[in-house]
Amino acid sequence: MIHSYQYVSAEEALSVVQSGHRIYIHGSACTPLFMFRKLAEQSDRLKDVELVFITVQGDIEVDKPKYKDSFHINCMFVSNSVRVAVNEGRADFIPVFLSEIPVLFNKKILTIDVAIVQVSPPDAHGYCSLGLSVDIARSAVNNAKYIIAQVNPQIPRTHGDGMIHTDRFTAMVWHDEVLPEIDYGAKTGAAELQIGKNVAELIDDGSTLQLGIGTIPDAVLKSLYSHKNLGLHTEMCSDGVIDLFEKDVINNSKKKIHPNKSVTSFAIGTRKLYDYLNDNPAFVFLDINYVNDPHVIRRNPKVMAINSAIEVDITGQVCADSIGKYQYSGIGGQMDFMRGAALSEGGKPMIALTSRTSKGFPRIVPHLKQGAGVVTTRGHIHYVITEYGVAYLYGKNFRQRAKLLIDIAHPDDREMLTKECFERFKIFG
């Protein structure tokens, strides 16, 4: 069947947006920067438009102070694009588990008037793909009154829950635009590589991997070449998975759910990754309320959940989303997978972090900074890994935890931590 499609200008497509609307905007590698810019140009006629999204990439324009009366950002993850606006009070942040964001849409706690998404061109049957970011976009599209699609030939066509027929779109705008890229491997240092080795020693053959975002997950992948029959069920993936697939290290043969398939919800990396995922049936991109559901995660054996943090206190509280009062990121899917891995037979929930920041500040601390947010609680913590070793905290009391964490802290921080622990717990002389 031959289809003909009517594409309109961005201005015509955005004419459905009215003052007071709430707009969902696609994120991650599918951030529609062209439509962001065109939306900003509509600021003279729009007031009090709320914009909701998770991670967005690049200069989105609408976060600038001059648009404050027209657009209000109410994000569910604080990415670099909106970090200044959030911390200056010009934008807001909703703390929520990534798996539960679709609930906000489905139950109309956040009613979506307009969804703006970036999709692949229609296939022979008239279906476009949400590409590299299915995550919360699927539920946003399902609940939106109007759907505007920026159709971009550079968006990969991915398999899974991201297919949308062109009949669903209120308007389609054709715009060829380069996708944002991040090369995590290029940022990996010696400490991260050692952490990767320490984590790899905890991973058994036949395990199912979940990897968070950043350099440490990439370093873990670099340390897994001698492993066998690994699986992938993760909220996100990046370039590090490609070599492991090509070497048959990741083959998903031991998974109980979705065997022989890699399950993810979004991807961010380089163009090499995007090309690898294009029309690749070995990967399925599924709705985040399924991928990150702890009851789904636990069904696979030996789930290895590998996430990072900003700091960990000596009782095992994990701050992963703020630097004191400064909101840096969000809750994301860390707790979804920490809990799911803990419930998985043979599963291991891990927090991996360098012992110090790039500026030399300790990450294992006597107490979290004032205003810091706890993402993983001391009741959920199991493994903490630094370049100096592994601390297994599950079932340990405060005094035992403190000693184990001091042993993997930076050597120059151990005297300070020991003194603090003595004053608090009366344990070290």
C-alpha cells in the first residue's frame, strides 16, 4: 500500500498549543530541539504553559529567563539542560520513581494536553517509531489530547512499544536534525576502570545486567569480556553493550523473561550505537512502567543492578540526585532496580562510585550534606563498591557498616571517618 503524508510547518503544528496547556516533550537522544526552538518563538501568544519531561539534551531555549511568563518547566529529572533553571527557582522538579511516571499520566494526576515527540519516518504500513526513547513517551502519547510529531530520518526505528501509526498524529513536521551524542567511554579514568573490575568480580556467568547512566557502567562493561551468557534488562543502554553483543558475551540465553532479547527503555550514546540499534530485532524498547517494575525485574535470576551515587554516608544512605540542596539529577530508576535485584534469585543490588570527586572531595562521608536527598535508603542497600574494594552492608548494623565503608574509602579520608565514627558509635579507638 502506498501512503502519502501531509507534513505541515512547525508553526501550523504548534497552533493547537494554548495558554494554560500542559505539554509533554520527548527526551534523551530524541529531544526535539527544533520544536523546542519553534515553541519558544510562540511565546508572545502563550502564557502559563507547563512543560513536563525527564532527561532532555542540548539547548532547549525555553528555560531562559525571558520566557518565564510563557513557559514553566516542571521536570521529573534534572538534566544539564535545565539544572540552572531549577536551582535558580525558574523551574520545578517532581521527585518520582521512573517506573511510576506513567501512573501520573494514566491516572490524570498530570493531564497531558499536547505531546511533542520526535519519531522515525513512517514505514510501509504507516507506523513511526519513538526510536531511542520509549520510556515515559509511550504513556504520554497514549494520554495526550493532541500529538505533534517531528519526523526525523536520523531517528532509528526500534522494535517494541514505540510504534505509533500516523493516524494518531494531530500534525507531522518533517525536520532532519542531528541527534545529541554522549561518549561515556571517552570520560573513563583509572579509578572508574578499577571499579569496573571490582564490580565484574561480583557478576556470575548467566547474570542479567542493569546499568545506570555514566562512566562507571561503561567501565563495568569493559571488564566483562571473559564472562559468558549474560543478559540485558535495563532502563537504558549506551555504546558499551555493542562489543559484548558482537563477542556473544551478552546473548540473553539464560533470561527467564524475554529470553534471546535485550530489554531496554531508552538509549543514549554515539551515532555508532544509534546505527546499531536501528531495526535491530535483538533489542526491544518497552514502556518504563514495565521495564522498571520490580515485580518484573525479579523474574529474571541473578539480576545485577549497577548504579552510581553522589555520596554514601556511613550508615548506608545513598544520595544520588543532589549535592546538598543543589538539585543535580533525579530519582530515576535506581530504586526500581535496587529493589528488583534484591528480590531476584541470586540478584545483587550495587552502588558503585569513586571514593572522591574529581575535585578531591570524599564521597563516603560521616553524614550527607544538609539538604541532600536519599534515593536508596539504608534499608535497601546491599553492595557499595569503590576503586578500593567492596563493602557488603546487607544485614549489618551501623557499627559494622561504618567499618566496612571506611575500608573502601579513600585512604586519606579514613582517619577523619574513623574519628567521626568513634564520636557517633563509640567503636574505634
